[in-house]
Amino acid sequence: MRELRILFKYLGLSLNLQNTAKTKRKKITSSKEPNYALRYILLMFSSILPMAVFLTISNYNIYKLLAHYPDVAKSFFISSMSIFSLFYVVGFIGTGMHAFSRSDEMELLLTMPISRSVLTVYNLIVTLANQFFTLGFFVASVLGFLLAVRTNIFGFILRTLLHIAFLTSLSALLAVVSGGISSKRFVRRLNAVILLLLVAVYLFFVQIQDVNVEQLGENARFVKFVAFTTSKYNPFNWSYSDDRLLLISVIILTGAFLYSFWYFAERVVYENTHAKKEKNKPNEVIVNQRTYASKFGGFLWKDLKLLSRSEQFVFLIFYPAVFSFFMLFAGGSSMNAAIPFLAIASLYCAIEAGLLTRNDFEYREILRTLPVTTQTIITPKLAIPIILNESLLIIVAVISYIFGKFEKNSLFLFPLSIAIFGLSALIGSYYSIVDPGKTKNNPFSLKATFIIEGIVLGLSFGLPITLTIILAKPSLTTWKFYAVWLTFIGSLIALIILMMIYYRKLKHVLTQKD
């Protein structure tokens, strides 16, 4: 236990031990070392709490409507828990496959006087800690059900704990057996995808508040889904089954999975990570004159490859699209979908440009030795985020047209969006050079982030909303009419001036010699 407490205190619960080690070295002179595990738990708890509270209230409202039909309420609960269980298992396995492999960080720990059993428990808890968001959905769903539906509270809580133990033991066993197959990049991408899916589920619970839940039974697909999730063929509902045989099976399987996990953990974990081995080929130097880099430009191709390999870009690019599609299918129009997309995507556009710019300009001395101009280096870093986000906005408009929700007034947003994305990219690139963050995932400092949010979000809401009011031609009083027009014209002038200012600032930073 003492070894485990030391690991928690000095390494924390993060998968990336290198960042923790760097932080520790910076504060090595401090008389009192921080507890990194406690800090991580507090950070995750503060992040999850607002979402968990809202989901608890949402689930309570749903189950309150179904309280008169206990069997239906339980079926709906089991269906939602099956979805969360699937997310939990997939996320746990993906994270655990890397945790239970011989990574660079684990190589160092294996040289220390720490038993493998302690390292196994530590990695199991670290993997579990990285599923806090999914566990937040679990807890919210359980609390909402318990508050609205009359049931045996103590027995229900025991079944829930058994269910989590069953999922954890199964996931841990599969993670250990598959240990070493996945890489850090795969794990981060998987977590980003799961987080996006959880956001979609979160938005579903927001939307379902305005739906007559009692009429869901008329939907044939929904009925089939519920029928499958509540059948005996779904192992994710066995913990809540009234069939004692299934309940006993869960208990036996949980014990068997835990025993097997411990058995394999002592023997097969911490092996070298999987790497593809190519067959022996003669050493030949082949120069291909028609590479993608030669066609599209070296830096453009390099930045596109960086984007495709970064799980952070997956979230930054697709989250605005997911949110706008939700707004569209929730009963809104193309304008209702485009305005929130523009607000979120413009902020993310600055982050994307900042990430691409910082990746190269951290090594400015090396860049100066290359036979390329500064314009060649910086242009892809500005163009890629603008083109990607503008393309997504066009896709949102096309889909809204297909479903008959397109408004002609939304066409005016396209030139505005290009200008706003352009300003965002300029600001993001500038601050990633003059005021970078402490880690690569944070391209700007906290101060720069607030400046960017103030400028970008102000213009992203100010211009489209006032334009929408003007195009709607409402009967406004004189002062309201002038206020709307002055706000629109003032925002437009501010956009142009800021683009000129940050263009000159970025140009000056790129061309200065020191």
C-alpha cells in the first residue's frame, strides 16, 4: 500500500507520466510536493459535476413521466445503461491496452523496487480514472432512476456496483490480454471519439426533455432496440435481471474475470509495444519525384499529416459539426444551426492554427536554415483551418437543404464566416508564437486565451445575430433600429481593423531576426 500511495502522490492518475514528471522536476525545490492523484480527481470532479447534475435532472424528468409504468421505466433505464456500458468497455480496453504495455514510462518504473502486482493495481486504477466521464453518465442515470421510480434502493445500488465490477473485470482482462497492441495515439483518438459520442448522448437527453416519452413506444425501431437490450442475450443487463441464474452468472463471471486478469497481469503484461516488422529488403534509395509533398507543397502536406495524426484535431473539427447537426434536427433551421457552429468553430479555428504554427515555430532556428520563405511556411497553417471549417459549414447547409430546412438568408453567413475564420487563424497563429502555452496541447497562455475568446466570440455572435435581425425586417422602434444597424456596422468595421492589425503583427513576428 505504501508503494501505491507513493505512485499516486508523485505520478498521479494521468496516462501520460512524462508530463507529470516534467512538472515534478520544475517544483523539485518546493518543500511540499503536491498530490497529483488528488489534483487530477478534483479537476475531473469539477469538470464532470455540472454535466452530471444536468443529466440527473434530465433522467429524473424522464423517469418521472414513466413512473406510472415501472416495467417501461426499467426497460428504458437498462437501454441507456447498455449504451453507457458499451462506451465504458470500449474506452477502458483502449486505454488499458496501452497502460498494460511496456511504454517508456513503465520501463523506468520496472527498474525501481516496486512489485509488478502494485504496478498492475496502479495501472488498473489509472485506466479506471480515465473513464470518469462515462462513470458520470452512469451515476446520473442511476440517481435519476432512484429519485423517480419506487424500488429497493439498497438492492438497486448493490446491483449497480456489481454491474460496474463486472464491466471493469471484463474490460481489464481484455486489456491485459491485448496489452501492447495499441499506441498512445490510438488511445487518445479513441478517447476523443468516445467523448464526441458522449456529447451526442448528452445532447439527446437535452432534446428528449421536449419529447412525449410515453409516445416512444410507437416508434418501431426504438421498440426493437429496447427489446434487444432487455433480452437475456444482452450481458449488460444481467446485473439488473430478475432471473437469479443470470444474476449468479454475473457474480461468477466477475470473479473469474478478476482471477484471470490477475493471472495474466503477472505473466504477460509490460511486454514491448506492438510494432509492424517489415521483411528484409535490400537497402535501396528510391527518390520519388511525384510524391504528395511535391504535388501539394512540403509544408502543406506535413501539416495535413500532423492534423490526421492528432486526436485533438478530431475533437476540434467535428464537435462544432455534431452540435450544429443537433440544433438542425432538433427542429431548427439552417440559420439556427449555422450561428452556433460559427461561434464554436471560429474559436476552435484559432486553436487549430495555433497548434499548427507552434509545432513549427518552436524550432525557428531550424526553419531559418531551410530554403523556403516564411510565407510558404505560414500559409498552410492559416489556410487549412479556414478551409476545413468553411467546408463543414457548407456541409451543414447542404444537409439542411436536403431535409428542407434551408433558409436563403443563411447564404449571407458564408462571406462573414470566411472573414471570421481568417481573423481567428491570424490571432491563433500570432499568440502561439508570442505567448505560447506551457504544453503542446495548449497553444496559448491563459491570458492569450481570454483575449482570443473575447474577440472571436464577440464577433461570431455580434455579426450573425444582428444580420439575422436585419434580414428578418422586424418592425422595430427607431432607437432599436439604429442600435441594430450600428452594432452590425461597428462589428464589421472592428473585424476589418482587427484583421489588418493582426496581419501586420503576425508579419512582424515572422520577419523579425531575434
